[in-house]
Amino acid sequence: MIDVKDLEAFLAIIDGGSISHAANGLGLTQPAISLKLKKMETELGVKLFQRTPRSMVPLPTAEGIVPQVREILNKFDGIKETLTTEVTSLSGIVRIGCLMGWFDSIFLPAFAGIHQKAPLIQIRLHVDQTSNLLHMVTHGQLDLAIIAQPFEHNEGVHAEKLIDEELVLFGKALPKHEDLNERKRQLLARPWVTMTSPDSIVDTFWKELFGNEPFPWHNVQIAACLDHIIAIPRVVMSLDNALCVIPRQVVSPESILKGFEFESASMKKNGLYLVARSGCLDLKRFSIVAEELKTCANIKKSGLERGGEPRL
């Protein structure tokens, strides 16, 4: 008969993409994971995965039962939590995604608070870009994540805005011209440093500057695309004439070299969001983690409103 451990192994393969990743995630051996999968396939009478030399590709039979398996495991977690009377006794894994730019100011203090309240909860952190984090939450590979940029509704994801994020244009001797076409020409004549190409942060800022006109990615030199946003202003300063658009909190006045400056765009479109896998916040261990993240975001928000500046 299929048991909870078998279902956990099945989801671990789905989320990790391989037997080895599933084994590492659950702290089991690869043969143990393979036996649990074989047991499920025998009990159900169907093949669940296509095995390749490096991965396990889920077949339609596997994809079709993923939502039900997650629901069963969530209900089982709920039963365990119902029998747990003390918050400090809560245990289990919570998978969090976080943007590098907010790692120090939100995740680290939140982690300290979570550990103090519920020391048996195990946190697994993944630092990445918004698009990847949102994809991982949507597909059940993460439980919670801190993401940025305008949020568009995704089925199966709960989202809550935490902070209105101010975007700034950063570079050396920023061109300022009353004629918008001339200013646009001057900006496009310089190389740009971005996270991706195209980059939705740049698009959002550009539309604010030039009346909802999209950024002409085909007509500009991209000097570099970087994995971590906190490195962008440093690279811009090293290139001397490059430009970038970044959230205000990753630029601090004391870190800016002489001659470099930033220009703000007044907007409420961009924001910092807490997103969660649908239904997971009904469980205590996830809601505790979410509340700590929101508390630390509110502290950061208060500091920004008072004029406090994080460092690069």
C-alpha cells in the first residue's frame, strides 16, 4: 500500500527532476527513492516517469496526480500540526525563495525570528531572479518567495504586496534635456547593464519616463547581463559611461563614486511581494514564516520612509 513517505518521494522527484536530487532533499539513498517510486508505479499500475541518463521526466500520468498528492500531504501536515500544541514544537521543511537585493534586509532578520519562535522548522533557501522564483512557487518547487516587479496573477499562487519599490536610473552624468526625443537619443547612445535582456525593470522605468513607450531593446548596446542585481551599480561604475535601472534600496549615497548619480521615477507600479503556494499558508509552519517575512519587510519599509538607506 502507498504511504506518506512514498508520496513525499514522488513529489521530491517531481520538484527536483531526478532521483539524486530527491534523495538529497529527503536525506535518503538513491536506491531507497527508486524503490518507493517502483512501489507507487506497481500499486497504481502505470508508469509515472520517463527515465533519462540525467533526469526523470514526468509523464502525463504523473503530472495529472501532482495536485492531489500535494493536497494529501498538506492535509497530513495539517493533522500533525493540529496535534502540536506548542509553536516551538513545530517541525518540517519550508522552502523559501528570495531576491539577492533583499537577502540581508529581509531574509536574514526573518530567519533569526523564525528560528527563535520555532527552532525545529528547517529552512531551505533559494536565491534567484523574480521570474525563476515565481515559476518555482507556481510549480510547487518553493513554498514561499519574496519577488519584485509588477505582479500579474498566477493561478495557484497567493500574493501580498509588502513594499512599493522605487526604481532609479543610475549612471555617470545622467543626460537631462527638455526635449524628450533628444534625451531618449542620449540615453540610448550609452551601453546598459541589466539583469536580463529584455528586463522588465528597465521596461517599467522607461514607460514611466516616456509615456508608456517600451524600451527599444533592439536599438541599444547591452554591456552586461548579471545574475545578481546588487552587482549592477558596481559594474556600471566600472564602465564609466554605462547606465542601468535598479531598485533604490541597492544604491546608497556613500557607495557612489564621484560623478555618478541616480534619477528617480515616481511610481507605485513596482513592488516587493510575498508570494506563496496556494493553500500552504493554512499550515502553521508556513504562516509563521510568512508573518516573520512580512514583519521584517514592514521594518524595512518604515526605515525607507524615514530616509534610511541600505548599503550596497
